[in-house]
Amino acid sequence: MQVNCTRTVIRHDKVGEIIIRKPSPYDKKLVEEFLRRLSQESIYHRFFKLIKDYGEIVDKMLGEDTKVCLLMEKDSKVIGCAEVYKTIWPEVGEPAVAILDDYQGKGLGKLLVFLLAICSYKVGIRRFRAYIFKENLPAIRIASKLSSKIIEDYGDSLLIEMEVERSLDDIMDYIRLHFEILPGERA
Ligand SMILES: CC(C)(COP(=O)(O)OP(=O)(O)OC[C@H]1O[C@@H](n2cnc3c(N)ncnc32)[C@H](O)[C@@H]1OP(=O)(O)O)[C@@H](O)C(=O)NCCC(=O)NCCS
């Protein structure tokens, strides 16, 4: 199985057809609408603060600090977004992800992070490092699927390292078993 990191259509048993694609500079408005639809709790878990200037955040998400960015779309609306930011180490990326509240708990966050890992690997990323609130159990569960270990404990949050390269086979098996990549959309 190969994943096309530019555009892939996947069938999800509960949500139906979803598109996962690379954004273009014309997607700023779509991404801002997505952020504005997230609950304050989701915003806080994602950004560790509340957003004052949405335009600035969207520019950062779609800008040059980002090594990989994937939008998840359903019916022409963005329902999820995941990015990997550059760090001082070329092989290490800092991942971030958010799924609209109404779509959470259906496996979409895990799917999007797994696709992010595959697409990050293709551009040279071998490990992820992420700050995650301890109370954010879904995010910690997802990290645990990527051979994670705790690097630092800050009390209310953790710095977690994930082995992208070592997890790829398991990720591929999971996607193959649980989702259908629709014909014509393979790399
Ligand atoms: C974190 C987030 C991306 C997870 O996406 P999701 O679609 O809700 O999660 P999934 O349905 O893919 O579930 C991922 C795992 O968490 C578990 N899980 C889901 N909701 C849970 C909950 N409320 N409590 C405990 N575990 C939960 C799932 O069972 C799954 O684990 P499993 O694979 O072992 O079964 C999503 O909740 C979100 O956008 N939160 C706000 C932003 C954020 O916190 N981003 C992460 C920090 S950058």
C-alpha cells in the first residue's frame, strides 16, 4: 500500500468518504473557518493557549516553519488538520493535530497522525517530539502507537518522543486493515 501525500481519498466506516490532502495557499480561509469551529478546550489542547489572531496562526500552520501539513476534508469542509513543524534537528519534527469536536472519538485523529507520520517519513523525518497535556488522553494514546517515550515531565504536560521510522510497518498494517483507499488515488 502506498499513500499519496498530495491527495488521498479514504472511506471511513462511520464518516464516509474523506479527503486527505496537502493545502494550497488558497486554503487560508478554509483553515481559519476550521479553527473557529473548534471548541475552546480543543484550541487549548492544540495550541496551549487561546487564539487571539486567527490569521497569524493560519499563516504559521501553512507557512515555511511547517515541514508537512495535511488537511482532512468532508463535504468540502476541513474537519481536521495536522502539521509537522521543523526543529533544530533535520530528522526530528514537532507534530500537531486537531479534529473538529463533532468528529472526535471516531478514529480520525489517529488516522490523520498516522498519515502525517508516513508523509513526514517521505521528507526525511525520523522522529516526532510533541508537548502534550497529561489530561489529553486521546493524544497520549495516539503517541503510544508510535513507539513513544517520555523525554520530560513538566507536571501538567509531557514532552514525548515518537519513533516514526520504527512505527511505519504497524501504521501501514493499521490503515490497510481499517480503511479503504479509493481507486485512482494511490501514489
Ligand atoms: C487529540 C485528537 C486529535 C484525537 O483525535 P480523535 O479523533 O478524537 O481520537 P481517535 O478517535 O483517533 O482516538 C485515538 C485514541 O484515543 C482513544 N480515545 C478517544 N477519545 C478518548 C477519550 N475521551 N478518553 C480516552 N481515550 C480516548 C481512542 O480509543 C484511541 O485509542 P485506541 O487506538 O487505543 O483505541 C482530538 O481529540 C483533538 O483534536 N483534540 C483537540 C486538539 C488536541 O488535543 N490536539 C493534540 C495536541 S497537538
